[in-house]
Amino acid sequence: MNDLKHLYFLTKIEGLGTVRIKRLLDRFGSAENVFSAGINEISEVENISQKTANSILASGNHTEELQQDFDELLNKAEKLNIRILTLNDDDYPYLLKKIYDPPVILYLRGNFEKDMLVNSIGIVGTRKPSDYGKKMSEKFAQELSSSGISVVSGFARGVDTIAHRAVLSNSNAQAATAAVFGCGVDVVYPPENKKLYDEMLEKGILISEYDISAFPDAVNFPKRNRIISGLSLGTLVIESDIDGGALITARTALDQSREVFAVPGYITSKVSHGTNALIKNGQAKLVENLEDILVEISNKLTGLRINSGSKAENKPKISPELTGKEKLIYDTFLMTLEPLHIDAISEKSGLNISDSLVTLLNLEFKGCIEQLPGKRFKLNN
């Protein structure tokens, strides 16, 4: 709780975003330690100027005000049954933690358990889908949830709403649906989704990085898209124009080295221009059925094996084949059988730090290795 409080204080300092706060946490180990550090120590952190360091320490002059805000936050959370997770919590979604700029604080409401979002696919698209788009949204959401794969979307009008409803109404669902908000998790937006919101409270998951009761500001929604893709093994785009918000989510998925899928549409339809362009430019895989998605993510699923009928079975995952770089790093572990720091992995494999980290992430997805504290890794036995 003490670390949550100081982390909350950091989020209120002007000039500090999620990336800079994460760098401070990596450097000092906890938010509380940041406030105990000196100006010179803080300003040594990448992209933290002395001015920002001064702002951090000067915030101590407003401790009483910040404490009051924090106490109000906790009271609201308790009253509304909202769970608060920090980046260091064990229950923080694993896939989201791996992106470049994960939210340092997450607010969750509804039926959330630690492993519910381990195997997820994002579904996004236009707010004004055609009948074809509506049908595809419902079809893929139902088939994914029937296979034990959770569906993540943004609770917006159109494709998002249809996807959430399809999972909630699916009597064969073996997975959940999660909605990522661009406002507080206690704010119903759009307002016409009040009934869906109530259903999500009972059977789904509501997620936001914004404070409880935060207003749905337009600038929040493009930013929240990175969370949709960050929670997911891949993102499926169903109908979007070239400048549609769904394409922002597709781009963030690509930046996060996650899969992007797109349902092809009529070339004469405006709401298919974006999805067709993703396919045409080689940025997304064309999908016609569930199998097209499963073939790309089957080796990244945790605790699931998909049979020929596309149903989920709780059987151990078969070890996947490894690519060149993956085998190189995997063999490095076999030579020692001991946990290795990222610097040692880079040195022994001959790969630079960046390539090593990307390859290690792929090996984690495949269940071959496990990350330990302090940027150390070991074989997953």
C-alpha cells in the first residue's frame, strides 16, 4: 500500500509519463525509494532532467494534499469494489507488463482473476459496422471464447460492443471478455452501454489506467489502444477506414511485436479500406476463419492446446520448434543450466542486448524460459 501511494504521487507530477516512471522504478526499485533519492541521482536516470528531478522532490511540499487525494481514491475503490494493481504486483497482466510503456497503475472492476488474460486476442473495428462486420465480430468473438481465448476490446460503439456481447451471451464460452476504458472504470461511456456495463461487472473485466471517475477525454482513447493490444497475443481488425481508431491499435500491436489479423472486406466499402490496406501492405494476416488465427498463436498459448475442433483442452503445451536466434540463446542456457543476467546472455550468444531481449520474450511466450528479478532468466523446467 505504501508503494502504491508513492507511485500514485509520481503519476501526479507534471512531465512524468509511464515510460519515465518505469525507468525510475527500474533504477530505484520502488516508488518510495525515488522520493528518498537525491536530485543528482534522479537526474542520472535516462530522460529525467534536473528540472523534473526538482519537481519530484518538491512534490514533498504538497504531501498533505496528495495524501488527501490518495485517501479519497482508496475510499472510492473500496466503495465501488475496484481493484488497484501496480506494475510490481504479481497479478499484473503478464503480457501487458512486457510492452515498452505499460501503465504503472491499473484499475480493475468486475470478475478479474490472475490467469484470465494469459491467452487473449483483441478485437477492434469501426463504430459503424456493416451487417457483414457485425456478423464477423460476433462470429470471431464467440469462436475465440469457445476455444478458451479471452476477447479484449475497447467498449466503444460498433465492433467493440458486439464483441463483448458475443462473449457474454456465449453459453459455450470458456474464457472472459475484457473492456479497456479511456476513462475511469466507474464511468459508463458510451452511456447507451449501461446494460452491457452491468453485465461486464458480473461476468467480464473492466480495465483502465485512468483515475477512478476520470472523465472520458478524447485524448485518452488513442492512448488506451496500446493496452488493448498489450493485453493480447494478437489483434483482429474487423472493418476500419484508413483513419479509423482501430488502425491505431493495429500499429501499436506491430510496435509491440504482436500479431495483427484483418478480416478482408468489400473493396467498395469505406469501412474496409483500412483493413484491406493492412493486408495489402503485409502488416496483417488475412483471416477467414478461427484456424487462421490459431495457427499463428498456438505456440504462444499458455496451458491450452487447441484440437482439430478448435476447442480448448487443459493439456500440457508441446515444446515448439525454435528459430535460429531462439535456438542460439536456448543452447546458451543448456551450457550452464543456471540463471543468467541479460549481459551474460548477450555476451555468450553474441547477440546485442536489444536482439537478446526480443528473442528472450519470444522464448518466454513459448514457455521455454522464465524471467527472474534483476533482468535474469532461467530455463523453464
